[in-house]
Amino acid sequence: PRDNVIIIIVESLSMEYCGMGNGGNRYTPFLDSLAERALFFPRHFANGRRSAEGLVSILAGLTSLMDPWFTESPYCDHPLLGLGRALSPGGYTSSFLHGAPNGTFRFDVFAGIAGMQNYFGLKEYPNPADNDGSWGIFDEPYLQYLIGVVSKQKQPFAAVAFTLSSHNPYIIP
């Protein structure tokens, strides 16, 4: 059997705030506990100045070498070998989840270009009361929604969740 894969991209989280991989601060006890039971990569390198640039690197391995960034460039409409397309021959169902309004940073378009089969944004989220009033859905309810979404998907699955609660201006729920 193939393993299911969930990648959580935490907006604006530097490794200096995590206990995992650096043996120091432990501001992220839940993520640290996940890292102890999961495949964890201890080397982290920034590959962009903005979140949108990081997503392109994670989903497609493209570096941030152009201005405007890839999702805002004319090249964004061309298919490429991204995570979803790479996993599809292995029978994976792939999904990208982001609690911001659909169309934000063209994440929905780029997820499709990277071969992700499903996109779940603010429009698909069932409870508007969980909106932070600025960026979108608070992380805790959105990550619970992620679990509901993937539990209904054909296995094996690969899901990428891009959080937003830690993006400034942020509200502590």
C-alpha cells in the first residue's frame, strides 16, 4: 500500500520558532509532535520573498527568480510537472486547500497547473462564521475541514494545506 501524504504550509512560520529540527524553542508543540511521528526534513531553505513564491517551489520545484512571481506571470498558464501530476500515475488523489477567497494569488490556477485534481478554497468551506474577517478561515477549523475532506477521498491521497492565520494582520482566535 502507498502512504497518504499531507503537506502543511504554515504562513510566515520560521523554523526558529519550532522545536523540531533545531532543538530550541517549542512554540509549536503540536507540529513538533507530528514531526516526531512523521517524515520530517530538518533542512529548510527560503526560496522566495512571498508566500506565493514558496508555494510554487513546494508544488513544482521552481525557484523564485523572476519578477513578477510565477503565479502572476504569463507562464502560469502552461502545464508543468508539479506534485499532483507526478503522483497521479501512482493512483494518488491530490487536493490543494487554502482558506482564503478563491483566486487569491492565483493559487487555484497554479494548483491546477501543478496537476492537483481538487481545489478547496473559501467558496467551498461550509461555515462562514470561521472567517477571520481579513484573510479567510482560521487555521484550526480549516485544518479540521482538511481532515474531513481527505477522509472522503480515494486512497492513496496527497493533500497540501496552506494556512493563513499567522499572516499579518492576524487575529488571535
